[in-house]
Amino acid sequence: MSTEHPFAEFIKILGKGKKGSRPLTQDEAYRAMSMILDNKVEAIQLGAFLMLMRVKEETAEELAGFVQAARESFISPTQQIDVDLDWSSYAGKRRHLPWFLLSTFLLAENGVRVFMHGAGGHTEGRIYTHNILKYLGYQCANNIDESIIQIQENNFSYLSLQHICPPLYDMINLRPLMGLRSPVHTLVRLLNPLDATHTIQGIFHPSYRQVHQNAALLLNQTSMAVIKGEGGETERNPDMDCLVQTVKNSQLSDEQWPALFARRHVKSDNMEPQQLADLWQGKINNEFAEATIIGTTAIALQLINKVDSQQQAHELATSLWLERKARI
């Protein structure tokens, strides 16, 4: 009789049926992801594992274990830097342009060191961050050390998951093959590759907010915020109330941020990326976009302790926007 493959242990835990299956413990999730990232798993096992996880959905403990394993696989940078805010960008935008990018530029212009990581191309019909940055005059980094240099010079850098953890990048790009997202789409948002003091994440499905919140707690991330972002990105929709769920000094909290408009806006058919640069430079007006930028910036400002209240956050974000250096 053939010897059972070591990874079969984890597939059995997840796949024994309604009565026999259970979630992985944090340690089991860590060991499973370690084997995957070490290329010790057969392709058929990986597919089965990812889809079993997809059907049952990830627990906070599983996410924490996956992230621990992923972080151990990173190539260490040759120099260190203190980063203020880790900003994940993996969903891509479909209905609106990624106005949140101007929120990160606004923060960077005012001394906040922002590290953004993401991946694009895994879902058809979406606009991804790395394709938009060129319209704003930014060059994506090619490795972690280059990101550190960019942050030192401009307080901002974007680095693809491809250069942070290639196996996870390959897995996230299995979506067209599988037809479904996988746990990788969730765990990458929690990676925080440069150990930023604060982390902010956007999700699409509201039920995942609390999972992210509890996973961050297990990972000892002492300051994080997660929102149901527009299209799944970290972007506040000003037409809707926004629930911000946070971890602050090992305490979980929820805060409702009200809609900024009484009526919803009609979606624009114009998805030309040049509009982001034009808006920043003051060449065009767009009240929805400006409210999105200000509202998203306000949430970030409160997270990083620049203000004490929503009102102060909104006032400061508005002031920063009005006083921005209107050039790219």
C-alpha cells in the first residue's frame, strides 16, 4: 500500500463531510501553508485544498496561520524602514475609478509613509492599481528594497505580490482557472510585509470584516481597520454609511461613519484613468470623487492617531485636500 502523502492530513480535516470535517487550527493552517509555499504539495492537492476552504470559508485562526507561514517565506530586505500605513489593493475596480489612490498620495504628501501591495489581472473586467499608477507619474517597485527607497524619497510605494511572495501570486491568479476566489484573496490583505505600525484593508463581503478583525488580533497587529470598501478596495463610498471595524491595543471596536450625501450619485460611464491626474491637478470637478478621497483619507487619519474624532478627521482630510500640491 502506498504511503499517504503528508499534506493529505489537511485535506481530510476539511473534507470529511458535514459531521466529520472541521476548520483547521492556527497551527494546522500554518503547517499546511508552509508546505504549499515550500512546493511540497501536488497540484491536485492544492486545488482540492483551496476549493474546500472556499466552500466552508476561512476562520480567523486559519487566516492567522496562513499569514504566519507566508511572512516566514518573504525575502528579507537589506535595510529597514518605519512604515506608518500598510494598504492592500487586490480587488480592482469595476464601477468607479480607484479614487482611493489619491487618498494615499494625500497622506504621503503630508508625511505619512504608505506601503501598498497588490496583484492584478486575476478577474476580468476590473481596473487594477498597478495599471493606473503610471497615469499619476508613479513607477511600481520591482523588489522590496526598491520599495524602501521609494518610501524614503516619496513616502509611498506600490509593490506587486509577485515580488513579495511568488507562490501566493501564482495562486491568486488561479481564479480564471477555478472560476472562484480562494483563501489567498483574503490572506494577502493581512500580510503587512514591511511591519507597518497601522494596517487598513477593504473587503467586499461584509461577513469578512470580523474575520479580518479577529485574525489581526491573533497576529498581534495592534492597529488595523477594515471596511466594506467600494468594489472590495480600501475605499469609502460617500453615498453609503460605512462601518469601520478596528483593532486598537488588543481591543476590538466598531464605528459607524455616516453617508456624506443624502442622495446616491448616478454612476459615471467615464472610466478614463487620466481623470485621477486631472482631478488632483484641479483641471476637473467631481464631487463624488472628492468626497470619496476625503472620506477615505479621514478614516486613515483616525486610524493612525492624527485626530480624535470623525469630525476632526473629516475636517483635517478636507483641509489636506484643499491645500494639496496640485501637480503630478
